[in-house]
Amino acid sequence: MLAAKGISEAQLNAQLKAFQTGFPYLQLDGAATVGNGIMRPTPQEAEAATEAWNDYLADNHKVVKFVPASGAASRMFKDLFAYLDQPEGEPESAFVQTFFEKLPQAAFYADLDAVCSRLYGADIPTLLQASRRRDIVNALLGSNGLGYGKLPKGLLKFHKYGDEARTPAEEHLVEGALYAKDAQGNVRVHFTVSPEHRALFQQLIDDKCKAIASRYDAKIDVSFSEQKPSTDTVAANPDNTPFRQADGSILFRPGGHGALIENLNDIDADVVFIKNIDNVVPDRLKDTIVKSKKLLAGILVSAQQQIFSYLEDLNDGMPSREELNEMLSYLENTLYCRTKASFSDQAELADYLYTKFNRPLRVCGMVKNVGEPGGGPFRAYNADGTVSLQILESSQIDMADAAKKAMFEGGTHFNPVELVCGLRDFRGKAFNLPEYVDPQTGFISHKSKDGRELKALELPGLWNGAMSDWNTIFVEVPLETFNPVKTVNDLYREQHQ
């Protein structure tokens, strides 16, 4: 069983031990804010960064857009599932009333109307007039209808364009053509998908990719990968023993999106954009998105150029004390990696600088905090005593400590998952990304299976612990770049019309 999954007995034992010991909370130095960990570029700096990115694209570099897309859309429809489960005659919730009132605005309306006619011999207006509203929801969610209750978000129709509509997967192809197209016209987009949906994604790409490529004068290359079985984690009983299924086999579960660091590690690219599948907008709002992405990418390649120059100097010989001090200032004030340690001589400082510079680099967009759940930008202590920029979730912080709880909740900015990553070192060699994961930043959640309680082990999140030992730059980006779809009614918001 272990061999089939690619999991060693040592890994299994380490995972079981984690259930017993738990994971330590991170020590905070403070929330990152503008001027203290978050960059707010001036118009001149933004223009220079955009120009740097355009020059980079023209210089034969390989760029990939990486989109985690395996998540099912079932949570988008939890209120509608609850509506189907409630007894006949109970009043509809405000959410359900809004869903029906604004249904004609939905990009999937025409498809749903056709399915209703096929299943019930009546279109949506007729079913509404006959108070057969549950039939409409069943047609939307059920496997004999549109099947939206079990499809991934990437395959749902989000936006209308006249008589046509686009899914998030298609919107990501368009985005890629607008800010990640190289001088030869190549646009590379990679989706991580679940095995049961891969064929559906492939069919969508086969149907839609050619028209999008023609419209944007691009050669679009789409690839897929699935979460590796070797990243699954063991489930445990409440007493921390392995959870065994009815046939006696040990239950392993997907280890969360942090497992995708393995998929990212397999990507052959100089620069990779990372963005969630549901954070897309229609064409009329894409200008802000494109400007923001080019800004982040330009800051990345400019910083990378400076870091590579420092590494070459450090590799070639011993720089002067003045040069080392300049490097240390860059490390502390641009990359916000700081230490209270003193260095006995120039050689010790040079070794420290080389180690800290020679790491993967990411530039992360941050938006102003408007109360969204999720992680944010912080300055946190590392195992070696240094302080660096980290994206943290509440599960990584001791929320029972009033001061730390206040620090987390008082953060000025929020993580919208807008990352641009540099994956090669100054010699052009790809970093081995799993080496930069902090294994102590996982967490334990409580689930159930077949009516039995279990404890699940979540791997360090992709942009949290899985990138803990990267160099990081936080940049403020417009709130307009953050337009996720968490519920079906979010599709009625102005940003998705």
C-alpha cells in the first residue's frame, strides 16, 4: 500500500508523530504594512517595472501561468443544497430568493433553461410561475442536468459575452495572452486538476483554445497535472493511531494545496504566475488585472537581476566590506530578511548573504484588508533566528494569545493569491522547491468518514509553509484585482456581469 503511493514507512511514522506533537505556532515580529514590509510603487516605479517586464518577455524567457484548478465547486452551492434538503413549505432564505431573482443574469442561464425544457418539458419562466423552483435547482446541480454540484469551478460558465459565455479556465487563457505572451507569441498555461475532471478540462481546451489563440494572435500551450499520490497524508483516529477503512487498509487523504509544490517543481520555466481559478473578471475589467500582473512581474525580474549580480560577485571572490554592506542593506530593506546576529568577519557575512540570496524569489500582490477570511502578510521569525516576510493563516498563529490575535486581525492587507515566482538560480539552474518547505507549518483538521471521526494532516500551504524559505517581496495592488467567486450569488456582482 505504501509502496504504491510512493510513501515510505519513515514518512508514515513522521506523519503519525505529527498528530501526537502537533505543529508549533509561528512567532510574529508584526503585520507587514506599507513602508514596513509592503511596497507601494510610485507611478514612475510602476512604469519602470512594466517596461522591465516587457523587455524580459522580448528576451526569449520561458513564462508559465500556473492555475490550481482541482477544487470542486460544491461549496459554491451549499445554500442551494440546503434549500433542497429543507422540508416543503419552509420559507426560502434570503440567499435563495436572491438566486432566483437574479437568475436571468447568470452566464449559465441559457444552458439551464435548455436542461429544464429537456427534463421537465418547461422552461425556467414556466417553472417559476408554477412554483417548481426546486426543479430548477435540481437541473442546475444534478448529474442528469448541468451537474454543477460536482464539477470544478474552472468548468462553470462565469461570464456572458452576448450569446456566448466563458468559464474561468477560458478567462485564464485570455489573461495569459494579455500579460504572459513572449516574443514568439507563446502563451503557456498549466492547470492542476483532479483525475476525474481531467478529460472534461481537455475537452474544453480542445473546443475553445483555437478561437482564443486566433483572437489574441497567440500560440497557446495548455498542460495539466494532478496532485501526486506520494503527497497524500495518513488519516488518524482521535487516539492518533492510523485510521483504517472497512477492508483494513490505512486511509490516506490528499494533503491540501501545499502538495502542489511538487507540481510547481516539475514546471520548466524561468518565471511562473500563480493565481486561483475563481479570481477572474470579464474583458471590460481586465486592464487593471494586466497592469497589476506586469507590475509584479517587472518588480520580480528587476529584483532577480540585482540578486543575480550580487551572487555572481560573491561567487567570484570576496567583495569589499562596503560592497557587502550594500548587499546586506538590499537583503534587509528590499527583501525584508533581517537578523540580529553579528558577523565576526567578512567571510562569515559573505556566506550568510550567499545563502540568503541564493533562494527562489516570489513577488506577492497584497490588497487592502476588507474583512475577507484567509491569510495575510506578516513578518515572522524563522528557525535560524532571522525575520522574513511570510503569508500566514490564522491556524499558524496562537489565537488564544490576545496580543497575537489582535496583531493578526489588525493586519492592513490581505493575500489575494497573486504571485509571480522566479524558479531558477543565478546560473540558470532550476531550484529544487521541496528543499525550501518548512515542514513545521502544517496543521491538523478534524473530519469524518463513514460516520467515524478522524484527524487529517494538512501539508504546509502552497504560498504559506511550502514557500517559507523563499525570498519574498510584498507589493500593494488594487482591490479591484481581487474578485473571487465563493458562492453562486457572487456571479451576480457587478464585477462578474
